[in-house]
Amino acid sequence: MRLAYIGIRVSGLDGSLKFYVSLLGLNVVSRGKMNRGDIYVLLEDKAAAGAELVP
């Protein structure tokens, strides 16, 4: 089984980005707003598995 995508609700986007980018080595692929106004940041690892952070 291979994990292709996961969404993670976070309480602090800046601190979460620091953790996922600096410590886990994920790369920010895109940022945007969902239809209901929530912000998201799409992260990927080198194998192109993705994680989406939503505060």
C-alpha cells in the first residue's frame, strides 16, 4: 500500500509548516483558499506523496 494524499487540520499554520518543511523535508507545492474560505498549503515529498495543511 502506498499513501498518496492526506489532509491535516492544524491549529497554527506557521509552526506546522516549519515542522513539515524543515524537519520532515516536505516541499510546498501550492497555497490557496478553499470554496468555504479556508486556507490550504499543499506539501509533497520526493516520492510525490502529498499532505494538505488546513488551519
